[in-house]
Amino acid sequence: MAVYTEVGDADLEELLRAYDLGTILSFKGIAEGVENSNFLLRAETGTYILTLYERRVAEGDLPFFIGLMEHLAERGIRCPLPVHGRDGLALRRVAGRPAALISFLEGMWVRRPQPHHCAAVGQALAEMHQAGRDFPLRRENALSLAGWPPLFEMSRERADEVETGLAAFVDKELAALASAWPIGLPEGVIHADLFPDNVFFLRGKLSGLIDFYFACNDLLAYDLAVCLNAWCFEPDCAFNITKGRAMIRAYANVRRLDAAELEALPILARGAALRFLLTRLYDWLTVPAGALVTPKDPREYLRKLRFHLKVTSAADYGVAA
Amino acid sequence: MAVYTEVGDADLEELLRAYDLGTILSFKGIAEGVENSNFLLRAETGTYILTLYERRVAEGDLPFFIGLMEHLAERGIRCPLPVHGRDGLALRRVAGRPAALISFLEGMWVRRPQPHHCAAVGQALAEMHQAGRDFPLRRENALSLAGWPPLFEMSRERADEVETGLAAFVDKELAALASAWPIGLPEGVIHADLFPDNVFFLRGKLSGLIDFYFACNDLLAYDLAVCLNAWCFEPDCAFNITKGRAMIRAYANVRRLDAAELEALPILARGAALRFLLTRLYDWLTVPAGALVTPKDPREYLRKLRFHLKVTSAADYGVAA
């Protein structure tokens, strides 16, 4: 839920001068995206999303994100396409914030994914990985292995407020992951946050991927591990092997997973679970009392992490290595 | 900024079964309306707003609001039109809340109104008052003269936190208004909250009025007083007589203001200013620390009220009685 920056009449007029949109028919703040302010803009020429990038997005990363969406769209990935202004630029300032106008993607996100949705996501993820291969820019993953210990430091002291023993558990887990993290697996551009609310479906088919603002260079199979966590657990945090199998198989049909990647899947899934546990833990402990937005419960990812600790091989996710 | 209730897949499917909308193309929470949850729904048959009525709207008042929008729309007032389902009903339950699907109104609200906007609003307000004449339902104005003292009781003790002496000032004002409030002026259905964000303009012309959830029966000239406060002051709280004149004249061109109404305008404007001072004061004092939504500053309406205290006749608003 978000609209952090107000867009005034003068800002809108300036925007109109910068693009060939025709008359603006409506302009409404939309309650999606926690990081940025988003507005739905209907104009004579079409429907667009205006995104104002707020403080949590580093301005220096924007050319990577905008360039990636263009790169992927050119290669047939259905994702929002930045619109270029009369000056040729896709990135500008609106109401004092860095901003981009992007094409509107039809479709809705699925609240309760079924196995066929998981398969569609696996396929789209692999297609995205393939399409991103020759993308020339690089962005390190600030929320990977090396980033987790300093991230945890910000919550460490109060972690046991969420569950007794949590601080010690995470310390142990950080050490275990540091020593077991795989090296040499295929790398590339990953989405890094492909949760159900970032995947649109229309008439039962996947219609697009959105929100590339965590995209970065990292292990491709780690991205699949993020998706397994986000899509293949039931609301009671039980892993659904039918969904896992559907997702991994559909992925591998597009981009072959080598034996080392499949073997590393349990440790990657642990890491991916820890990454979301840590950011949710921080948000949980720092949310202002009485805020309208309820932060997501970090314990969901603690339970997923515990599942992965019991996993012995990729077979537990539905596929044999 | 609002989306208080989540609408799940099953809720949406049920909604689809209730209406003839065709395939849903997108569904997004919108960050407008403080009282209710609003969703923009694009379907094959058109674009709609789904409103879920939250706790601050009394369910018993909904037939008045929904009926009023239909009544006004039938008489040519451009306002959202409730859509009837296959069962003939316009009001139903979605995700456990009372809800209505209404037509989407194109246009944008004006952040910095100019005199011609004020004139357009004056005209539209008078047209609405005329169109509402034969509306058969009644709803008392809970936020009029009799409602202000109990409303102030909820903030009284802490009022001086906002400005020293505020509690005593409001007490005196409540007493003065109670003894001077006009009787016998023309009554009817009023909008009661026609602020700039509730009036849409498209290609320079007024394209519609929205948000009828404070509508009620009260003095028609009081509604004009609300608009004078909301539209005709500059950001520094100086009254703009050009705007006032434009609004009142345009109103009177459609519905004649009689001498008693013009004479009462200063006291009505004081009352209207006090009404928004009181609700803003309450919101200001009760907003949770750190909430994402900043409540509106009650002192804006205190300054407007002080202006009206110096007014001697309607001539100070730009028209002679």
C-alpha cells in the first residue's frame, strides 16, 4: 500500500509535456508496491503506470532496472516496458523523485496458486533467465550470503521477542550457510522477488512479470529457490511436492538444470528462506505502533526454513537429481 | 490512502458470478478515500470501482447513498452510477463487507483550483441540489450544529496541544453558533464534503462529482459554505474573493439564493469551518505515532474560521446580499 509522494498539477503538466500521451483521462494512486509510489494513468494513447522511486530504491540502480525491463521486453518476456519521452529518456524526475512511466500490464495476481500456476512461473522464470543472458549491466545482490550477517545485526538484539531462541538459531544458520554455500553454479540476472503478487495471469495464462526492483546478478538456481518458497508451500507452511515438481520441471524444460544445481537446491532454499526471514524480521520489529500496514509475519519463513533443514535432496522438492 | 480489506480469488469469482462483466482484465487497490477500500476493476465490459464499506460508514445509510447516486445520475448529474447485478441488487457483500460496484468516472481532481474551477463547482453544486429535490429518502446530518458539541468532547481535553487557548475558543464558538444558527432556510439533499478531490475535471471542464458518503439533508446554503471553505482560500489561508464571487454567482445562476441565505452565509461558513476543524482535530490527536498517513492540520480550518469571524456580510465573499 503506497503513495508516499504527492503529484501536483504542475508535475502532471510537466509530465504531459515530456511524453506524447494525449489528454490524461484519469490519474489515481494505487495501493500496491511497498517500496515506491505508483499511479495508474489513463490517457488517450493508452494506460500506464507512473512509478516514483522512493528512498529504499538507490537512484544509481535505476538504469539497471529500467534497462533490464527493456532488454527483457525486446526478447519477448512480458514485463512492463518503460516509455521513452520526447527527449528519448525513460528515466526522469517527477515531484522531486526519480520516476519512470511504464506500460500497463493486464492481468491479476493469484491469491491461491495451483500447480498449473507454479508450472507457468517455473517456465517464465527460466525464460527470463535465458533472455537476461546478454544483458550488459551488472548489479550485485545486496541481499545474498554476504549481506545477511549485517542485515541480521539490525534485528539481532530483539530477535527473541519474535520467538525464543531465534537469535541463536539464525547465528547457527548463518554460519552453516557460509560454509556450505555453493560455488561455480551458473549465474545471471535473477528477479530475486518473484512472489505471487509479482506475476499476472489473464484468462488462466501467465500474462506478465512485474516489479524488477530487486533484480540483480546471482546464481540462477537461487531464483528458483526463492520461487519454491514463495509458491509451493500451503498456507499452513506444508510444502506441496506436486507444486514443487510442476515448477522445477517446467523450469528445466526451458533451461536445463545441471546436477550441481539440483544438488544445491536444498541449501539454496535454506538461504532464500533466511533472506526473507531476515527482512521480515527487521520490518516486524521496526513497524510503527498502529501503522495501517501490517508487516508480514517472519515466522512464516522460519517454518519454511525448518522444512528445508529436514530435506535431504532435490527429490524432496519433487525431482530427482 | 486505503485498502483495509483484502479481496481474495474466491471473492472475485463470486463477484464475477453476480454481474455480467466479462473477463476481468485487472484489479488493483487504489490509494484514494480514507473511509473505504476501493479497487479499480477493468473488465471486458468496461472499467469500474469496487467499494467495500468499512467501519466508519454505517451500513444502514448505504441505501441512501446508493439510491442518491442513482437518483442524481438519472437526472443528468455526472456521478458514479451503481451497477446492478444479475439479481437486480446494487448493494451486496464482498469479503465480508458491504460493497457496491460503481461505474468509473473519467477525469482528475484539481490540486490548485482557479476561479473557473470554482465557478464550475458552484454550478454543479446547485444542479445537484435541484436534482436532489425529489429524492425520497432522508438522512440527518450527524455532523451539523447538534453533532458538534459531542464531537468536540472527544478532543476537548487535549485541544490546547494543537494551539494554546483552542478549547476555550471552540467552546465560545459553539455557543455563538448555537444561538445564531439560521432557521427556515431552504433545505434539501447536500453533498456535505465537496472538496477538490471529490470533483473531477476533464479537458478543462467539470466531468463529475464523487464520494457521496457524507450526503445528508441539511440547509442547501450550508453546502455552498463548505465549498467556499474548501475551494476559495489560497494555500496561505487568505480568502480569494475572485474565486468566492465566481462560485456564488455560478451557483445562483442555477438556483437563486434568497436574501436570507446570503445574509446567513457568514455564519454558515463559520459553522462549516468549525465542522472540519473538529473532525481534523480529532484525527490529529488520535493518529497513531508513525502512521503512514499524515492527518490534515486542523489549524488550516482554525485560520479559515477566524477569517469568517471578521466578515460582516456576503459582500466579503464577493456578492452583495
